[in-house]
Amino acid sequence: MNNIEAKKYIRKWLDIMQETGVISESGGCLSCRIGNKMIFSSINSKSISRDPDSMTVVDLADFKPGKASQLPDSYNIHAAIYRAKSNVNAIIHSVQINTLTSSKAGHVIYPMLDDIAQLIGTSIYTVDIDTSSAGKAGKKVLKALKWRSAVLLEGNGGLCLGNNFDDAHAVSQVLEKACKCEIETTFMGGGHRINPFLAFAMRCHYILSYSKEAEKNR
Amino acid sequence: MDIKTAKKIVCEAGLNLSQKGLVPRTWGNISQRIDKNRFVITPSGRNYNDITPDDIVLMDIHDLSYEGSVKPSSEKRLHAEVLRNRKNVNAVIHTHQTHASTVAAAKCVIPVTDREVQNKIGTSINCTPNAIPGSKKLARLIAMALDNNNAALIANHGTFCAGENMDDAFEVAILLEKICLKFIEDSFLNHTGRHAPFDIKEMHEYYLTHYSKR
């Protein structure tokens, strides 16, 4: 896939994400890795730009945090994730209603449903990136993402990682469900968390076996 | 029912389930009884958008042996248990629908008082205790939670919906989602002493004001 095709690919997913409410007119963005480059759907304060020319292409090998100062802050974080995690090729910054509220509340979210443990991991952390330099923010996010595929950014929604946009979209749906459970079970006397050891076993089983089933089971 | 028709019904139900947003991607599974000894079920790990009737797996209801090289859903045991115990049930849908899953995370039981809903679902929506997904224990617990009703919640997991045919099971799944949404809304209103109508923004503001860590 060349840069032009990749930008069209992002544009297609921008439409899908907006239709499904994962990103909105005022927030959220996407990025993907193409070879050793990252393509980032740039944003402005009012609306997500769909113009392929406004998308930024960055060489991940040369990238130094803070070098591109005119870009949104989260740009550095996306790049840091691609550099550190070779299996991640797509990132969605989700701003769905429950995800956004949980990112403002600041709690660590523990899985209450087994698909959350499988797809995301044993917990979902909220990271404060506003007060950090670009380099520190990237490190904080990477630490929170260890063995996990989603992280909440304080007051700013969540990042969902995947091997491709389809995977990242599934993570965004499950992140929204995790946050919904955390919020709404509060009014039902509290939710019941999955035992952490069982959650870890579910995560390992998903990564090592179930996620490959779609290809193998034909 | 013949095998070909049953596989087509399950395949179409999978697409329908995905389109209605009751299951994202590969989660959830569907089965259809053929006769007292056999049923068909969706394959393991496959996306509903790319399965064909040939991918649907024919299984023995008693020993869980299956035909062909495609592996059946890992929840096959749960479907078989319900089909064995409930002779009037011919179609079973297991979903991870969002509102019902949220109630399942709180392990709440929902009493059904509406006569029309009772006719479709039964007198109560019970929730199972915890058990490992796909295990014999969970299969037994689901059969117990279902009892003579057509819907049950699986703790920390999702839902199980049954029907005389696939259309009925579908109707139960959709109705269950509506009942669970109403239960969530009522829980918020009761918890806060507020009056209807429910407003989701109000709930989120209340949560942030009273339960935020910051």
C-alpha cells in the first residue's frame, strides 16, 4: 500500500468510525502504520478533516518527539506506540460517551465481562498526559499499555490499538462496553469484577489462540 | 427440519445478529435443532459477515461429536444442554449485547411483571453465578437459570435466549435488550431519587460529580 492508498484507507475508516459514533465532529482521530511510516488523520478544533492532503505522513525511524510542534499532542503518542509495538498497525482515538466519561473520572477499570479481559487485558488505566512533555507522555502511555490494547487519556477519551482498523474498532467497542459497565453498575449496587488471574488467563488464551481462530478454522 | 435449511437459518441469523448490533465481530453463537439427536451451530472464531451455510457445523446433541473439519463454537456444550433439557426449544442465541451484558456484570435478576413480556420471555430473567466460559458447570448453571423462561443472563459474560424457532429467539434477544435498558434507567432514577424521564447526560454528570476520582 502506498501513501495515497493508505490515506484513502484512513478516509474510509474515518467515515465508518463517525457513523458508529467512535469519533465525533469535535474529537477523535485515526492513524495507521504503512511500512516504516505513520499516517495520521489530522484534526482541527471544529471538525475532523477528511481531506487526504491534510493527513500527515511521518517517517517513524527519524521521528523525534516534539519535532513536529504544529501537530496535535496525541501525534507523539501514536508514533511512540508504533515504534514500541511492532504488532500494532492501527490506532483509533475513541471519544464515545462512556469512554469519555470514564476518562474524566480517572478510575482504573477492571474487566467485568470476559470479552473485555480477552480483548483489552486485565485492567484499563487512565493516563494524565496534559502535564507531561511529549516524550514522558509517550512513556506513560506505553507503560499503561503493557499487555493491554487500550488506554484512557485523562479527560480525552481512549486509544484503541489493533493489528488493523477492524481489530482496533473491535477494541473501541469493547472499551466502550467496559466503561459503560463501570458507570452503570454503580447504580445497580456495583459490578462484579472477574478474578484477576482468570482475566489474565483469558487474555493469554485470546492472544495465543482465539484471535487466530478466524484464519485457522476454515 | 433438514440439515440444509437449518444451516441456512443459522447463517442468516448470524448476519442479522451482527447487523442489529447484538454481537460485535465473532462473539456470540447461534444453534438450531434438527431433531432430538442433532443440532447445527456457528463455527468458532469466525466473523458472521464471512460465513456461509457450509461453515455451519452439524453436531450430536449427546456426545458433542461433529462432522467436518470446521470447529464448532466453544460454547457448544451450553447450547446442547439447553436443547437437551427443553424439548420445546428449537433455536438458541447467545449474545454479548451491551445493555444485557451490563446487567449481567452486576449479576442482577430482573422480575418480569408485564403479561405480554411474560408470554415471550417468562416470569423472571435470572442470572447465573460465575463459571468458566464453555465449561460443563456453566452449561448446568444456564439450564438452571433459564428454567422454563426463554432468557437468562450469564454473569460476567452475556446472555442466552431461546425460542421455539429462530424468529422467536431473535424476538427474545431484542426484547431482553429493551428490558435491560429500562432496568438500567430505573436503577439510576431509584438510586438518585429522581423522576422520569431518564436523561443519559444527567446520569454521566451525576457519576462524575459523585464518583469521579479527580
